[in-house]
Amino acid sequence: VTDVAKRYRAVTERSGRHHERARRVIPAGATRSLNDWPPNPIYVTHGSGSAIWDLDGREYVDFLNNYTAVVLGHAHPAVVEAVRERLEKGTSFSFSTELEAELAELLVERIPSVERVRFMGSGTEAAMFALRLARSFTNRPAIAKVEGGFHGTYDDVQVSVRPAMDRAGPIATPASLPETGGLRARLAEDVLVLPFNHIAETEALIEAHRDRLAAVLVEPILGVGGMITPADGYLARLRELCTRHGILLVFDEVITLRLAPGGAQELFGVMPDLTVMGKIIGGGMPIGALGGTSAVMAHLEPSGGYDVYDPRSGGARVYQGGTFTGNPLSLAAGLATLRIMDRAAYERLNGLGDALRARVDRLLRELEVPMSVTGLGSLFNLHATPGPVHTFRDARTADAERQQAVFLGLLNEGVMIAPRGMGCLSVPMTDVELNRFEMALAAVIRDVFTGGC
Ligand SMILES: Cc1ncc(COP(=O)(O)O)c(C=O)c1O
């Protein structure tokens, strides 16, 4: 393991030096806490198709794609052209452009439960407005989210994302643990934590809190929590419980819109009241969006001007907006991307993902190492645990040191995934990239698990 890190440090020498420089002016040397991995992160110069390059001039096959946001590969000509064309007409305005309704129409057409859409600057904002809207709509104070669920960095969702297992409590009543410093001490009282894929326990918790819950917020596939697919009937059960108790069901499809034109809701046939969107719908540019039924989304629609937000009016409506919401560059990149992502493109990409996971699974069995792979479609996660990984707590049994060594080892071999093992494919990939991945993983496993280095 130490040798893998030493080799990594040697081949990323320039990035290491840049890290020292950046740390003098930026906490941890990077504007994204994720990129604070030891011994140093890499710094990227550019990307093209399935590849990115770092400061040391090394090329990586990019199986991370800005944490799934880039689906067409880097600098896709159609996206570059769409953004260039808009750029020449001005970067952003105080008013909407036609692009806003164009992208909204496309999303409404494709995503079964979505009848109205509002655009935001990020997935974080979309999750934040979803919860605020749910509280306003139901006039209830609390929300429920799942253990291991990630929905960005708004206070209410920064609870039990990667909780320490010795503090996480029993599976029937998972603790609501703050994920970051700076949260209000009493926040946890209004955030109920549900155990993903544990149907009976989830049902009991929702029943116990039904009168206080405004929303149940869930990623249909647990993303950051380990790319774990929902158990049979889990999402449908959530739908039934929410309908029965007047709770809004909110799907966070920020990642899962990669699975089908209509997202995971199309794939699993379960319709939420609200859908949180982001990542690929901005074609690699900053974006977030909230979609939902007309009845719920109408609460973002003041009919009497700004006065409806006056507390004296009862505060029934939700104010939403921002300087860069619906900015034309993100919308243009998103439209160019989604127009290429027709059903055939999704099917091809999903097939490639299925092939990759099957090959990795076979390799892990052949080499008899305590590792497993999860995922669906173009999404996957390598776990340094023998598995099977069906729940968040299964994923947390991974050996942290080996997980990190696999990540650094793959970087040494020119293959980029997330430090926690997550990865995804992009449209320009073919068997060539799959072969690179398989060979790199085989070499790394020999190093990390059999001490071959
Ligand atoms: C499922 C999910 N929801 C929300 C977010 C937050 O989106 P953003 O980073 O655009 O704020 C992310 C980001 O990784 C995500 O994976």
C-alpha cells in the first residue's frame, strides 16, 4: 500500500508542487473538499473525449466524468459549438431566454412525473428548494432522508451522509448525525434518517413520524452511499406510504438521469411528487432543476407579485431565484447534450456499463480478492469488501486503506475513478477503455492484495 502511494507521489510531482502553492491561498489547496486526498490531489489541464490530462502531462481514462455530470465526454464538439454560439450573444441576463422553456419542455416530455420545471444553479439548490416547497405545501416541519444519501450541501441534507458506524445507532432507528461542522444543534430534530433498502424498518419510522413529515427525499439508486440499487418493492413502498400520509415523495435524480431519458422513475415505474435534477442536464456546466406535478410546483408561482411573500399573507408560497439561475450557457450545453442522449444513446451506454461490471465481477472472482462491484447502467462502484453490497452499511464494511490504495493504484495506471470507488462511463468510450480498465484493475489488485509490489 505504501509503495502504491510512493509511486503515485513520484508520478504526480508537479501536481504535488502545485498543491503546496495552492494551499497557501486555498484551504486544502482545492475548492472542493472531495479533492483533499493524501498525499496530494492531481490538477487537470484539459480533457477530450474519454481522456483527461494532469499537470505532469499524464493521461487518464476518465471514469469519473466530473462525478457523473459529463456524459458525452470532454469537449464534445456539439456542446462546444452550442456554448460558443451563446457566448457570443452574452453570458447572462436579468431575464429568461427562450432556452429555459426549451430545456423545460424536453424534461417534461421525457420524465414521467414532471409537469413543470424551475432551473437553479446546482443540485444543492434544487434539493434545498424541494424541501422548502414540501414544507410550505404540507405545512409540516420535518423531512426524512436515507442514511448514506447525498443531496448536496444544504444544511437539512448534510445529515448522516457518511456517518461513523460506531455512532450510527441501530438499523431500526438510525441516528441523525451532523455531517459537517457549523450545523444548528437542533437541526437533527427535523431530519429523520431512514435505512435504505430496509423496508420494514423504513415503514415503521415513517408511520411513527407521519404527522410531522413534509417529504421523504431519496436517491432511487444510492449514489455517494455506494451505487446501490433499490431492493424489489422498496421505492413502491415509499410511494404508498407517502400517498397514504400526505407526505411528498422527492426523488433526487441528479445522478440517475444517466440511466434512461426519464430517469430512474421511468426505469422502476415509481412516480415521485418532486424530482431534483442536475449534472447531465447542464452538459457539464453548472445547473440544477426542480420538477414536479403542476399542483405542487404551483407554489413557486406567485400570482399577486412580490407581496405574496409578505409574512402577513401567511407565507404560503415559496420564493425562488438567483443571479445565475437559467443562465443561457448552461441551458445551451444541456440542450445540446440531451438532444444527443436519445434512447438509443442511453441503451448503448448502459450496455457498455453492464459489460464493464460483468468483466470486473469475473476478474474479482478469478483473482479471489475480497472486493465487489455494484451499480446499474453506466454507473458503478468498486468496494473493498467481499459483498454482497445491498445496503449502505454493507458498503461501509469496506477496508478504507485498501479502498484508497486501489484508487491511487488505478491513478498510477492512468485510470481515474473516485477515491471511494465510484465511477461511470461516457459516450465516447468503447471496448478500448473497458480493456484499459480491466487490465489496470488486475495489475492494481495484484499489488494491493497480494503484495506483489
Ligand atoms: C444525488 C446528488 N444530489 C445532489 C447533488 C448536489 O449537486 P451539486 O453538486 O450540483 O450541488 C449531488 C452532487 O454530487 C448528487 O450526487
